[in-house]
Amino acid sequence: MISAWWEYFKFLIRGLPVPPDRDFHFLKPRMLIFDIGANMGNYASLFAKRGAKVIALEPQPFCFRFMRLRFMLNSKVKLIQ
């Protein structure tokens, strides 16, 4: 768990690459989006910022722990491992 905290701290300092918002102009508020293989949650974050409800599935334990830290206060994103 320590390494997930460290990676999350580095994320807060450096950030992660952000997908281009222009590719998702079709998203409407309250749409339900499934992010399968969510990795670090870059797309899930973008979808949630556009108002969608996101169900993010991630099988890798490290990435799941990272996303749990990243989205702990975001009620629009539900995580499933």
C-alpha cells in the first residue's frame, strides 16, 4: 500500500497525461460510461468532469489502489476490481 500512496503523491505533484477533451464532445451529463481496463483513471476522470457517471473496472491491484485514492471523494466514479 505504501507504493500506491507514493505514486499518488507523485501524481498530485506532476499530474498524469490528460486525454484530449475534444474527442468526447458527444458526452452528456448523467450518461453512464463503462471504463474497462481503467488503468490509472485518466479517461474516467475526463468522463466524470464532463458530468457522466463512470463505472471503472481495473483488474491490476496496484492501479486499482491508485484509483481508489484518486477518486475517494468523487461520487461520480464507481470502482470495481
